[in-house]
Amino acid sequence: MTAVDLLQRAEEWAHRLRTTPSRHTALEDLYRGDQWKRALALTHAASRAGFTPRLYATSAGLGLRPVSSLAPSYAATFLPRHADSVASSSTQTSQWWDHLQRLDGTRDLPQIVSAAGRALVVLSAPYAQAMHHDLLALADTAAEVVLIGGATDIEGIRRVPANAGLRHALGGTLTSLNVRMAASWLEHCTPGRLADPPPSCAGTTGPPRPPGPSATTAHRLRTRPSSPSSKR
């Protein structure tokens, strides 16, 4: 698929989302599963840690959205080799994400985080690869940023890589591990200091502890079955 083809697909996708007659639902109620429930619960953990959280969802179909925003049911993912994947390579997923963000420039991650001053970003590797340009721009801000999961280290962002060995301590499935790591980080971080946990919490040999941001980005999302009018 050429870059031009991908742009045309992104524009057609955005048009269908805007014009579908399907019922629109707040994202916090649209997505399903244990992973999403735990992502929503991060706001409470962040509040207990001394932050004033705002939760945003990273979506292959919608881009970056506050969880209070409305959308129709749809099916889209950045996961490779998936029936609902929007692209076939990490390069193409990055291009797709950039197209989505340009089609609706009101939700720019670096700008949101710069205004908030801090962010806890929770991303699986495929979604971090798709958002790579945004993460590079985020690293150039003066904001306090902690990335749970992700795909690679980025100078200027404190990253806590996904660690399957933590399942024994944190419980749950691999799918929800990053969110559980984020909750643990919030539980153990220094109150009001997102990227500055006490020395006992600094490593990843014990349960990790991700900070509570003024802007929290949740990773891989799923919705109810898509309506025909919103399919790619």
C-alpha cells in the first residue's frame, strides 16, 4: 500500500465516522474488557497519589480522544496480523496515526501534556510505534513524563518497559499487564511527583509504579462490534 493509498483510506475512514447514523456513545462506556476497566480505574489511583487526572484514549480508529468524547462502535487496531488492523507495518501504522491527527488537530498529545505539566502514558508496543512521532515531540517538552510499556527508550521520557515476569506479583493477564504496572506505579510513587518514586520503587525488579498524570493515555482499546457504516 502506498502512502497516497493510506491517506485516502484514512480520509474515507474519518468520513464514515463523521457521517454514520449509528448511535454515539462515550468512550468510557463504549470500550469493554478487564483491561479497559482497569484503565478507567487509573484516574482514582492518580487522585489518591495527589494528582488531578484526565484520561485520554489512544485509538487506531479515532486518534487521541478524552474518554468523555462520543463515538460510534467501530473495529480498528494497530496490532499486527489482526483482521481489524489498519495497516500492515509499523511504518504504515505511524503514517495512519499521523493522518488521523492531522484530520483532527484538536487533540495534540505534546500540547495537552505541556499544558498539564506531566503525563503517565500507558502504551503497548504496537501503539507506541504508531505514535512514535508524538512521543518524540513529547520528549522535547518540559513536562514530567513516564511511559509504561512502549516500544523503545526515548531520551527525555522515563520508561518502564513491559515485564512479563511481573505477572506473578501483579496478577492478571498479559493484555492488562501495562495497566496493572501503571496502577502499581501510582500506588508507590512519591505523592505529587510523577517521575520521582522513592528509591525502593525506582527499579523494575519489584512491582513497578507508574505515576499519575494530569493527562493519562490508555493503550490498546476494543469496542463493541462495529456497525457496517463505520467499518474500514
